[in-house]
Amino acid sequence: SKSKGRNQLSFYAENMQEAFLQQYEMTNRLKNALVSDEFHLVYQPVIDMKSAGLVGAEALLRWSYDSNDISPDIFIPIAEKSKTINEIGQWVLDNALKQLSVWHKIDNSMFMSINLSPIQLSDQSLIPFIKACLDKYKINPEKIKLELTETALLLDNEKNLSMIQSLKKLGCLIALDDFGTGYSSVTHLYSFPIDTVKIDKSLMPTFSKHPDTLKVTKGLVAMINSLNLDITVEGVETTYDLNFCQGLNINNIQGFYYDQPLEPDAFKDKYLIKSKF
Ligand code: C2E
Ligand code: CA
Ligand code: CA
Ligand code: CA
């Protein structure tokens, strides 16, 4: 029964066997999710720091399974292992670009940020697929920002570099996501054709637990400024975070201070209709 299925989908497995079974089950469910239309996108506003106006949106994937919303932090890694991520990623690209083409009728200056898994960089159909979507929805590629984490830059460096160069040649913008966590390396900032660096939320005052974090954040921002890259700060939750950002030379801000990721209608009502006046 359905309720039994829900109970079996307990995400905090206590032992390996259980974890394996859950992964197996999730992989099968993920494969069906595309066919059964269980995915949808929500959109978080990206705000210009100086004008406080909307400049873009980040598309974030949601999976509603059996009336539960499953977090992408849980199902994306599983989709990556089974390579289902390539199909899911194409679904995301198609739907986010379709949405952007609709919103461009109200505000054609806004951009759409789309997350790409490092696995997708090995997919030979990625470039033709993006090109076909841009044509289908008549979208200026400069209004598409593809977000990659540093994992993508570390794996198979040469092949991924040439893939990222091809994405640049299409005219899309490239953002380096979650900077300041994991394997952050300064050389990534100039060996890859990056337009925007997204500073991870763990470097915001409200998130950070360590007293020296804010010194590090200031230093990182100054260094990225010196390379003339755009900076977006993520995880701006409080007035304190906002004030901290306003003391730095950054371009864009994202976070719960403004909004959580929104359903398309809510996003339009709040950020697109209003911005006309
Ligand atoms: P991300 O790309 O770093 O996305 C930002 C995450 O931070 C989102 O979580 C967003 O809801 C959350 N967030 C935004 N502002 C705040 C804030 O002020 N405070 C806090 N605590 N969180 C904030 P979400 O939607 O759960 O996504 C989690 C991750 O899943 C994303 O991290 C991204 O790595 C991945 N993801 C989501 N959608 C996609 C997708 O379409 N494709 C791929 N490959 N990955 C995706
Ligand atoms: Ca992102
Ligand atoms: Ca991020
Ligand atoms: Ca992240």
C-alpha cells in the first residue's frame, strides 16, 4: 500500500543494508518520476545589492513523491549514481527555459540560474540539448547562468574544461557555486571561464560559528574582486547578514531574507508584476 511505501522511505538509515535497499528503491522511483510527472521547479529571486531589485532567479528542483516533498540534497546524489541525472537535468533545463521565456514577456532583463551536476558534463548530448532549448524558446543565451560546483572542475579536469568552454561558446554565463566550502581553490577562478562566483551560505554571519569566518569572507571577496568576477552571496537570512554584505563589494544577493524558493505564480506576483511600476 501507499502508506507502507512511505514508511519504508525513511531517509536516515541506521545500517548499511537498509541504506542500500533505500538507495535501490529510490533509484527505481526516480526513474519513474520523470514519466509520472513528479518533478517541479521552484524559483528563488536573485537580488541586486545596490538597487534591491530583481535581477534573476535560481531554478531549484522538487520531487513530490506520494505527497511528500523529497529534498534535492537526498535525491540528486542518487540520481547521479544511476546516471538518471542526465535525463532529470535535461528536464530541468527545458522547463526552466520555458518558464524564462514566459517571464521575459514581462521582464526581459532577468536571467535564469540552472544547476548542473558534474555528471552532466560528460553527457555528449548536453550542448546540443541546451542549444535546441535556446532555439525552441527563443532565449538569449546571456540570460542563462549555469551553476557548477568545484567538484565538476576537479573531476577529469581537461575534459570538463573543454565542456565548460563549449558552454561559454554557446553564450551562456557560468557560475561557480558553493565557493568557500570543500575543495575551494583560487586557481579555479582563473583557469576556468567563470563569470560569477557564488559565496556559500556557510560564510554568512548568521551561519558561521567561528569568529574568524567573517575575516575570511572579506578576504575572499577582495580576492574575487581583484579578478573582476561577479559575486553573488547566498544564504542572506537576517538584517545582520544584509548589513555585512553591504560593507563588501558584491553584486547580487540570495537568501531567506528576501524569499525562499517560490512556486512560479508566487514568484511572478511578487517579483515580476510589481517591478513594472
Ligand atoms: P544550491 O545550488 O547551493 O542551492 C541553494 C540551496 O540553499 C537551496 O536548497 C535553497 O533553497 C537554499 N537556500 C537559499 N537561501 C537560503 C538561506 O537563506 N538559508 C538557507 N538555510 N538555505 C537557503 P535546495 O533547494 O534544497 O537545494 C539543495 C541543493 O540541491 C542545491 O544547492 C543544489 O546543489 C541541488 N539542486 C537543486 N536543484 C537542482 C537541479 O535542478 N539540478 C542539480 N544538479 N542540483 C540541484
Ligand atoms: Ca546553485
Ligand atoms: Ca550554492
Ligand atoms: Ca549547495
